[in-house]
Amino acid sequence: METLTANRAKTQFGELLMKVQKSPVNVTRNGKSVAVVVSSEEYQQLKLQALRSALVEGEESADVEDFSIDSIKAQLDASI
């Protein structure tokens, strides 16, 4: 994964947008990772994967009778 400083990401924002179409980009500030920028397509895939994981976890849970849309939403909110 490519890494850019926050300053470079700011000054070369267009370049950053082009790079994230190919792969995520790590953004650092003062030598520490502060963000990972991904394309909107990849973000949607991550959200879908989290939803699938929540559904599987709910189905496999011993508390299946408490399985509800609200519990799925809560799990998704916690993971995003």
C-alpha cells in the first residue's frame, strides 16, 4: 500500500484520487498513520462484506431468536 504524508495528500489531492482507484493509500501525519483512503467502489464492497459477516454471525449465534434488523444495523454501525 502506498503511503503519502497528509501535506502531500492535500497539495496533490487529484493525484491521490487517481491512486485510490487502483489501491488504498495510507495517509500519515508526523510519521503516524491517520487514515486510509479507498475508492468509493472499494468502500461499498467493504460495507457489503461487513453486512454479510453480520448476517452469518447472527445466523450462527446462540441467540437466534433475538436476531433482528436492528441488531444487524447496530453491528454494522459498530464495524464502520
